[in-house]
Amino acid sequence: MKSVIITGSNRGIGLETAIAFARAGYKVYATMRNTESATELNQRAGQESLPISILELDVNSDASAKNCIESILQENGPVDVLVNNAGIERRGSVEETDLSVYEAVMNTNYLGPIRCAQAVIPKMRAEGSGCIINVTSVAGRIPLAPFGPYNASKYALEALSETMAMELKPYNIKVAIVEPGIIDTDMARGIQDGSSESHYPNLRRIADMFATSLKNPVPPTIVADKILEIAENDTNQLRHPVGPDAIPFLEWRASMTDEEWVDWHAVDDDTWYEALARDVGMDARSKV
């Protein structure tokens, strides 16, 4: 039986990915910081008699990641797939956001995948096979104010993933990057709240954009299905945008120069919302 380790499996994309792999016949090690939060996953796994083991793994901790994955490898032998999904979202202007926020986001979203990858790579390399899938975001290729902390962590993970792909290809270990757009998760729902006080209008504008997108919610199953597809097929494609808005967002950014992109974020509210409606087809002004 093939096996997979998935981080951040207690909800959203991670939970659905655990279900998808288990249904496909994998032995799933669904990890999370607090296993008490796995109520839904436990329930669904039980209903379908799915081969899912729920384990505690805090990606912020060297010891937790090392000890959890070592115990899996001792029980299972080399795992076939690692899905680095665990992540947190924090936003705020550079001026108004405490440095501790940046440290926390980088620790989870960037160092967390490194901790887990370092724990599985030696056995994958020895076996001459394996697959590591890192879940980033279109935010890893498109900077949006006020997502400075989140953008930075996802950009870093994108660069790390590309480097890993170069290093591991000779050992027949596939590395892939999954880049979701706006997906209906608790994280995305939280971004709808733009009520925090700020000198900058970007927080409110982005909240309106997410609220508008979530009127037609895209379920996390679409990302889970893509992750499973990558693990199952022979593609060597590195980046995989996922969701109906992912490629349009990337193409929209690519259509502008850096200076035009910066200018768009600096315009007045009316001009900003007009451009969003004209270029992306998203009328968010009803939320203003």
C-alpha cells in the first residue's frame, strides 16, 4: 500500500486531501498540531472505514516534526508522498505589523516544510523514488498589499521548492508546487473581515475582493483532487495553479509591468474597484 504524510490535516485543504488519498488506497498519516481538532476527519474516516492515522505534528517544532516522521518511517518504511500543506495567514501593512507576525508566518509556512522535507528525503533518496508536494498559493507569485507576511512566506516556499526540484530530480524524487486561488476555507473566510483600523485602504479592499469571490465558493476538494493527481501521474510539471481564478489572476499580473502593478495598489478606491471589475470581472464595490 502506498503511503502519504499530510500536514495541517485537521481542516480545509489538508482534511480533504487526507480523504482523497485514503479513498485512492493510500495509507494516510494525517498530521496536525492538535489532534483534538480532528473531529470531522475522525468522523468521516470512520464512516468510510478509511486507512487514516491521525498524528500530532507541530511543523513549528524541530523535535515534533522529526519525532513524528521518524515514528512513521519506523512503522511504515519510506513514505511515497509528503504533502506540505500546513500554513497560516497573517496580513497587515509593513508599518503596522509587528515583527513577531513575520517570524510566526515564516516559521510555519517556510521553515515547517523544510523540517518535514528533511525528515523524509534521506529514505526517499535511498529508495530512488518519492514525491514532495508543497502547497503555496497564487500569493507566492502575485504580491498583494496588505499580505506582506503571507506573500513573503509563500514566495520563499516557491523558491525553496524549485531548488528542491533541481536537487532531487537525479534521485527520482518529484517536487511539485500547488498554487490555489481563492478557495472556500476558514482562512479565506477570515480575510473577509477588513474592519481592523489601518492608515492604508488595502486591508478593506482585499476583504471586499475575498467576500465577493466567496459568493461563488470553490470547495477545497478541487485542490485535494489536484494534489492526488500530481502524486499519481508521471508529470514533471513544477507549478500547478488550482481553482477557476488562479490562472486568470496570474495572467492579469503578467499583463502589467511592475510599475503598473504598484500604481494600481496606490490609486483611490473608485479607480481600484473599477480596475478589478474591468480586468478580473469582479464587482466588489457592493461591499464598500
